[in-house]
Amino acid sequence: MLQSSPAPLRSALARTLRAALGLTLLLYATGIALPDSSAAQDWGDPSYDSPSSPPAGDEIGWSLKAGFGFTHDPSTFLMNFELPYAFDRWVSAGPMIQVGVEDDITIVAPTLNVGVRLPDMPGSDFDRFHPYGFAGFGFAVIEDDDERNDQRSAGFLVDFGFGLEYQLSDHVFLNSQMMFNFLPRRTQDEKFFYAWQMAGMRIAF
């Protein structure tokens, strides 16, 4: 397995903390600026027992997702980007790219994923939460600058994962998700790496 020295790990952790602080401030500002649409959609109304009507963010169309986190073994700072297309309230499909960077190691892993989302949770207290899962395939390029001759290799990748969305408004969602990446044939001596997108945002168009 690829190993990272303590100094690069501290550097990657510092970058992660700076990115986390910046995104936290951005999300906080976005949450303040967005109007509260709970009244218009009967969210949080105990007397309203039937499923709420589909919000605008659940309709057919494209979304843009972005977030940050980390990968483990090898350890890198993760940036994740997605462009899913929703066919209905339940099913979506689209490209995703995971980019992991550290002082010596770089991971680029584009995939095509199919996702299934639960649009309505039971009860009125969880109407804003939407669990989801996804699976797909693609390839991964892993480069280790610490090796002689700047070694780089690419291989087929199969991924799956799950996450949770929190709906801020009709078109804006916060999310966190975990991704499990399998490399059937060793790529730069790796057969698997784990990724956690700790915080992210989805904007539905």
C-alpha cells in the first residue's frame, strides 16, 4: 500500500481544515440568504400526514453537486464533483469525478453512476432529509511522485456508496456521502480505497 509520511499528512490535514472552514462559512451564508419554504410545502406541520407534493428540486432535470472530504489508504484531501440527471423523484444518473491530492499522491477517478433516492421520509420531522445510494463504474488514475520515475498507473474501477441529503430550499440541498472504490486489478499497488465526502452541496436546475 502507498504510505504517507507524517509531514505530508499534516499538510493535507491543514488543507482539509482550511477548506472545511471556507465551505462552512459559505453554507452558513447560503442558509441565511435562502428563504424558508417549509410553510409552502407543509414541512413540519404535524396536522399534515399525507406525503408532501414534489418540491421543485425533485422534478426532472440536471443538478450540480460538489463537496470535500478525504480518502483513506492512500490518504488524500478529496474534492468530489457530480452532474446527475433526475429521471423522476427516485432515479438519477450521471458522471462523478473524485479528485484526491496530497504532497506526493494524486488520485483522479471518473465514473458513471446510477442513484436511487428516497424522496419522502415517514413522519413530519424528517421531511427535509433524503437518504440515497448509488453505484457505477469507470477508471482511476493514481500517481505517486515519491516513487522513482514519477510512477503513474490507471485501472478499471467499480464504486458504490450511500449518503444523506438535507433540503434547504426547492433547489438547494446539503449532503454528506461515503464512497467505496474497488480496483479489480491492482492500480499503483492499490485494490481499494475509501472516500468520505464530509460536506457538500447540490443545486438543482
